Amino acid sequence: MKELTHVTGTIEADPPRAPIIAVDAMGGDHAPAAIVEGAVRAVREHGLRVVLVGRRNEVAEILAGHDALRQVPVVHAEDSLAMHEGALASWRRPRSSAAVACRLIRRGEADALVSAGSTGGIVATSTVRLRTQAGVLRPALAVPLPTGEVPTLMVDAGANADAKPEMLVQFAHLGCAYARTAFGVRQPRVGLLTIGTEPGKGNRLVRKTAELLAAEDPELLDFHGNIEGHDLLSRKVDVVVTDGHTGNVALKTVEGTAAFAMDAVRGALTSSVAARAGALLQRRALRDLRARLDSETYGGAALLGLNGTVVISHGGSGPRGIANACRLAHDLAAGGIGEQIRRRLQTRPPTWLHRLAQSEGAAPPKEPPAER
Amino acid sequence: MKELTHVTGTIEADPPRAPIIAVDAMGGDHAPAAIVEGAVRAVREHGLRVVLVGRRNEVAEILAGHDALRQVPVVHAEDSLAMHEGALASWRRPRSSAAVACRLIRRGEADALVSAGSTGGIVATSTVRLRTQAGVLRPALAVPLPTGEVPTLMVDAGANADAKPEMLVQFAHLGCAYARTAFGVRQPRVGLLTIGTEPGKGNRLVRKTAELLAAEDPELLDFHGNIEGHDLLSRKVDVVVTDGHTGNVALKTVEGTAAFAMDAVRGALTSSVAARAGALLQRRALRDLRARLDSETYGGAALLGLNGTVVISHGGSGPRGIANACRLAHDLAAGGIGEQIRRRLQTRPPTWLHRLAQSEGAAPPKEPPAER
């Protein structure tokens, strides 16, 4: 983990103080108990600055149980999003814990949101309340795939079911900014997810996107061409670009297949007396493996391209998952991911962005881009 | 396996004789040796009627090595498709072994094609040379997922990267006909692959398809709604409907993740002395598991909707994979899958088909549908 004391004003991209993480205490299958415990762990074990947002009395009681009332401040929010609530929830619940956390970020009282609430609800709430960064067409979900030491990022993992080629090019840049900020990959390799490695393979969206990606400045975007489903876990690239429909299906297919394979292994290992004896010996080795495949290890999905860092943790997250999500949110905010995204999209020749903006009836971005 | 003697003229859907399988001897990474050996196994172990298509001398020599010159006839084809050749290959190589095999089917001298050649090349060759069945918008690849005793079928697994909702509805019917013919599932449950189980989730293609599927006669098509990536291996449905882009990515993601998990398990099992001792005891249990996840077990992908049965085996298929592909081709052809597909598409109210045919400038299907 980065030492908070290293975050100083001398690094241009860094905010002047250690980022504050607003944790949605009411989102997730095990909320609020597991969320509050995770926030406490984030403070105690990782030295992060955390504020909990939720029903004050409930949250305070759990904090008291951990003897942490004075370590973690609480901001009251009377409402919360139910786990089954989707995109429309954000309009209906302006006083939800997630909406209140976004308000803290808008006001500059926090830098990041961590929630284990429903992905649809948090994506909609934060998109509406934090707004997209200038020049960003759509925010995208970036999810680390469990490939080992340095994960491969998949962008978009589900925020945009219907995407345009120009959006996918931006997703590539968002993913690169993430890989650089959170994993320290200086020149991330980018692959486009499709159904054959030769150029020209795939559906219309992919074929057009491949052309645009190949036309990017290679100094800025290291495009390695098409990749296929079996390359997702092979560390062939650092960032996998895809639309939210394909990405979400692929992500859940990875999760489902890994669970299926682990079940099958467990079944095979206990299917005979001899195998059972062996299984006893190997429990520890398998435990290590499970941890590696465990989604909690990486903290969760980041929604990139908004005015503020948003990390959406798995709905079933326990304290460890929440603590890791806080760490990821801290690393992204402290590394100045928003500023990095701004610079990446600013440096690029804005010709196609113009075209798209015009065709959608919106005003083209100003030239030269105004300093913010 | 079905006894060939049970296939008589009394079952209306069955052809009057046991189907003849034309095996492309020249397609596949291990062609022709492994292919020829597989064909010999299909004849000897499963009692199938097989004809090999390829370079006569080469094939005959391998057959002689198996002492099978008089068991398997050979039809000469001087040319063959290279493994990297894609769709255009079919126009360029009218004398390829795959093209010659299709000609046998057109002439009524064979009923099915089995090839381990490149999927793109075989899909294009057989689509051009066998033509789609009347009323079928596009042929689709159906691939069995390794879910256990009765596999779940995924349709389309890659033949149509860009699909329309009306095509996906037909893919559902093609898949049902397959599940019924090859696996004996009387009323196959159909699921639509998307990014959330609630109605209205997914991209435009999926949302429109869900409406059309829900409007089908439930007697004819048992639609169970949306399913997600992690349901692919859970046996929740018998037929998974999706476009060729999403389906191909999901299929290869299953393969890649299963391989990754098995590697990780192997690594974990041999990572300490104690674990190594256990691994020795469990070798057999793991071998069984690997066989279950092995793509060769199910024979391969079927290209449905053409005038003739086509089974495309994995490029790396060995003799067992080819023999199983022949068995699958036999079961589909003997079960009269073409006739079943014809009846399914005939029974359906043709309103949307009309609309689509008109919008594409083609003539609408005749009413009442002519007997063929």
C-alpha cells in the first residue's frame, strides 16, 4: 500500500490531502454490519480516511461494537437503495446513502464513493449526481480479472449495453489510466475482445472500433489488436476493451466457470477414500487458490469517467472486500485518475469527437480545451 | 448409442436408410492421420456408415495401416482448406474436400458432413454449397456446453456476428430441434443470454428478442426468460440463445477459464510435499474431471438450418473427437433434424417473418406453406 505521507502537493496530479472515501453503509447483502466492519478495517489496517454514510443510529451502534466510534465519522442518510433496485432508483431516492455520498463528493467533502449496492443503482445514481468528466462520452465499468499478480482490466464490464465505436476507444483510455494509476503499468497493452484474432473479425461495432484504435497514437495507446475469450485470463494484454453487453456476459462467464470448475475439483477430490485422504493434505493449497480466484481480493469494479472516483464492490462483499474496495478507491483518487483521464482525452486529436458530438446534436468541445 | 437396425421407414422423420457421414479427411490440425483413424473408430465401435473425402492415396495408405481399406470408402478430392482460411475460401476452392463432401450431400449420396477444418471455412463452404433450408434466415452454430449428463446447447456460437432479433428467435427453434433430436429433451427450456435476469435488461437486440420469444406459442417454445453468464454451466436451461458475437466470446471464455482453473488446481496440488503426496492419490479423480470438461466428448459444433447435417469438430480433434462427431452427425441426421426444423418454422405464425422478408426486399413465404 502507498504510504499516505508520500501524497504531497509536489506531485501535480495528487489532491492536496489524502483522499476521503465515502462508504455507503447501507448497500450490499451484508449491510450495514459487514460494510461498517470493512470501513473500520480500512482505517485501522490500511490507514485510510473513511466516512460512513447511512442511518446514523444503526451505523453508530455497529461502530461502537468495534470500539471505533471516534475513528470513523458518520454522515446521516435516512434512505437507501434496495439490492434489486436498478437505474431508475437514482431519481426516486435523492436521500439514499449513495446519493448523499455523491453529494459529499460534489461539495468537495469526499473524493471517492465505495458501495456494495446494486450495480445498476449505483451506476445510475453516481452518473446522474457526479456527472461525466468533460469530454467523456459515457462512464464505463472497469473490472480486474483474476489473472495473478497484476490483473487484466476489462472495460466496459456492463455500464453501456449499447455502445458506439467512439465510446470503446475512450474505454481503452479510461482502462489505461486505471492500469497505470492502480497497478503501476507504465504502457498498458490494449486488446479488443472479439471472435477471431485476425483484423476484420467480429461484429460491426468491433470492426469499426479496431480501425479507430489502430489509428490512435501508439505512444499514447499501445493497441495489440484483437483478442478472444480464452485470452481473458492469459495476461496477453493489460486492458481488454469491449461493449458493456459482451463484457458483462464474459465477466459472469468467468465467474461461473471458475465456480463450476472448483466445485468439480472438490467433487473429484472427495469421490473416493484415497482421494479424500489426499484432499486433507491439500486443503491449504486449494485455499490459496480460492483466494486467488476470489472477487473480494481486488475490491471491485471502478466506474471511470465521472467527476469523482466510484468503486462498486460485489453485492456479497464481506469486511475484507470492503476494505480492499476502499484501498482501490484510495489508490485511484490519490493517483489522480481523473486528471490522467482528462489529459489523455485532451491530448488526442478531437476530430472524431467533433463528428460524434455534432451528429448527436451536442456542442463540440471547445478548442483549445479550457483549463479546469 | 442408437441401434442402426431401429432406424426404419415407420418413423416418419427418419430417412429410409441409415445416414451416411462424409468425413473431411483433410481438415484439422492432425489431418489426415487422426481423422482417418477417427472415421475407422466410428465404423468399428459405433457401427456408423462413413465415407472419407480427401486425397485418395494419402487416405488409402492410412486406412491400410488400420487394415480398414474395405471398411471405409474414399471419395477423392485433390484440394483442401488450410486451417487459417476463412469464409472466402469456399469460393476459391470448389474442389476442396469440404466442398466435395457437400456435393455428395446435394446429390443424396451422403447425409452429413463432419470436418475438423477451420470453423469460418466450413461454415462458409457448407452454407454456400448446401444452402439454407426454406424459411431459415441464417444457419447457426450450436455448441454443447459441458454441464454434465445432458449438455446445455448454445446457439449461435459464432456463425452470425451481426444478428437480428428475428434470427435469434429462429436460433431458439433450431436449438430446440437439436436438443430434442440428439439429447431426447422433449420440451427444451430456452434462455436468452444477457446481462441481467429482469425483463428489459440487455442491449437493443436482446430486448427486442425477449419480446418476440415471449410472444411465441409456449407449447412450441418453452421460454424461461433471461439468463446471465454464470448460468451457462448451471443447467438452468437446455438451450441458450444469443448472437454469434456474444456466444463465441462466452464459449471461448468458458474454455479459457476451465483451462486456467485446471492449471491453477494442478499448481496448487503440487505446490508442497504434502500436497504432492495427495495429488498422487487423486490422479484418477482429476482424470475423470478433465474428461468431463474435454471438448472432444461432445463431438463438436453443429451448423443448423442447412439442407444437410454439418458437424464441425474442434481443430485439434483426435480420433475420439472425430468418432464422437460422427456419432453426433448420425444422431442428428437419423433423428430427422431437418424435418423437425421445417415443421417448427412452418407451424409458427409467419407475421414477423413476412415483415422481415418484405423489409429485406425478398418475397414473403407462400401461404399456406407448400409441402416439400
